Amino acid sequence: MDIQNSIKTLAESPGTDYFGIADLSGARDFIFRQGGPEIAKYPAGVVMGIVLNDTLVELLPDREKNGNSILYKHHAYDVVNAALDQIAMRVANTLQREGYSALPVAASRRTDDARICGPFSHKLAAHRAGLGWIGKSCLLITPDHGPRVRWVTVLTDAPLAPTGSPMETRCGNCTECVTACPVQAFTGRLFDENEPREARFDAAACDLFFKDEEKRTGVAVCGMCLWACPFGRVKRK
């Protein structure tokens, strides 16, 4: 079995719902601006996603009732992110044993408090792997589950073939996520990697809302942009 099929099988065996290989060479400037030279030097990204439980997501509008916010944060955030990090480490170690450099990027870990971001955008990797598009909520939107997916990426120099190309947006005139945001943090502009994030998203307003929620309720949970997306709320058979 070649290395690409080997890591695909390894990634899917624990229950990963999405797997893709992203060609990152065309987005090097975007990646460099966020993570610097040590992140931007990798030409490929192995991106994996786990779909969130719909029943948990549907608790979000009533998150302050009956411990709903605690349930959501535990199962749809902490548990899923930990699972993704474990899968990423296994994939990275497999690539390393085959003689390649591989850097697992944490599913959700802020490394820059000033800019309120991690070292790399998993959404960009999923987009470039052909798994979806980046919506007006700045989340990766998949055609079948909308934004109800969490992601992790392993950056590597392994000669892997891309699984797809960036998907065209299907948001159209929809502004459900923009309207649902409690602090109106989204401008409604579509993703453009040549524009600064501030053109689309006020990360500071979102971050302050989370801090205030944690002080007020003890649990920092929102997710209304994720809940509101029509692509995630389509009934599936």
C-alpha cells in the first residue's frame, strides 16, 4: 500500500468522516502571514474532519437551559478536538517513519493572543482539499453537513496528490450566520485569501463575547453561526 492510501486508511479507521490532501503551495503568502516560515514551508496538508452530533448542535439556541452548554462544550468541542489531535499524531508519526517531515497542528489551540488565532487555518486546508468552501461565517462549509464539522491538519513534505481543488462558494445571498451572531461580528463578505480577516470577521468582538459568557455562566459557548447555516440544517436520510 502506498503512503497516501496508508494514511487515508489510518485516518478513517478511528471514525474520521472527512479526509483530504491539500496543495498548499498556492496559498503560501496567506499561510506565511498567519504562521510564519516554519509553517509556510510545507507544500501539503493532510486534513481530517469529524462531523458534530446534530442533537448537540440543536441545543445551542437554548444553551443556557438544563446544562446544555456544558453538554455541547464537552462532547462537540473537547471530546471531538481531542480525538482529532490523536488521529493527527498517528498520521504524523506514520509519515515520519516513512522518512518525511510532518507537523501535526492542534485541532483548536490559540498560539497568538494578540491576533486571536492558531498557527494555521484548518479551514483553508479543507477548502484547498476540495471538501467545502469558507462561508460568510468564516467557517468551512461542507455541502452535506454545512459547518458542523471540526478539523485537524498534518503539514508535510511528503509527495501526496491533492484530493481536490477549492470549491466555489454556494452561500449566495444567504446571511443566516451574519444575522445569528449575538455581537454582529461578521460583515457578510465572502472569503478572499488576499484580504485581511478583519474585512470579514471581528475576532476581538467574538472573543470578548466568549470571555463575558464564561464570567456570566461559567461556560464559554456560542456556536450560533454554526447552528444557523442552512447547509447544516438540511434533513438527511
